[in-house]
Amino acid sequence: MSVIIWITEGTWPACVDAARERAGDADLVLLHVTDDAVSEAAHGAFAGLLGRGRPERDPGTRLEDLSRAAADDLFDEAERRLGRPARRLALHGRVEQQVVRAAQGAELLICARDGDRTHLGPRSLGPAARFVVDHAPCPVLLVWPDTAPGLGSLPPPP
């Protein structure tokens, strides 16, 4: 069985640290998902505004290249921090759906809060993490990417 570490820009160190502390000798998988919506919009805009000729000038291709390079850098940094080899899984598409699919058959999924991290409560989860927590087919370890705010940050009761 494997432990999947969902790494995203800004929150990955907490996920990697949690895996290092809790995963033991399990097979580790670093998961990064690229949302292709921006590059697809750039491809569409280029084709619609400037025609289909000269594909070498398509900004969508440049965005894809930059995304791939950023993901590779993130994998490298995460593996260095982890201190041991891990399998890399780079996926594309709707982020939350790809994470849930990747977690199929996993022993554990480690992810970080991606919402408002200044207050305790449901808003500390953004839409992607909320979907993953609600639909993951395995146990989820949800970590704070920073120090958790104190109880004084709880919203007032309704």
C-alpha cells in the first residue's frame, strides 16, 4: 500500500513533513496536479484571435512548458525535504477529481488546508481540499501548512 502526498505550491512542506513523521516505511507517492484551464484558455484565445497558423507562437504551449518545469522543481524540492526516494505522479485536469482518482487504493492521503488559514473553521478548506476530504476513497490526514490559529480565531456561533 502507498501513502500519497498531495503537493501544491505554498503548502507542500507541511505535507512532506507529515509524511516523514508518520508514514514509516510505506511506499511514498508525491502527487502534483496541474489544472489545464489556463493553458487551454490561452490556446483558445490564440486560435480565436490570431488564427491557427504559427503554432510556435501559441502562448498556451509556453504556459504548459512553464507548468511542467514548476512541477518538476516542486517534485525535486519535496523529495529533498522528504529525505528518501518517492514515486512521482504528475497529473493534469480538474485538480480535486484527479486527487480523488489517484487516492484509489492508497493507504493514506496527506494534504494541507488550502483556504483561510487565519481562522479555525470550515473556511480553512478551499474548494479543492473540501472536495477531496469529502470524497477521498481512503483515510485523509489533513495538516495545517502553518501553525494552527488559536481558539480565539473561531467564528462566533450562529
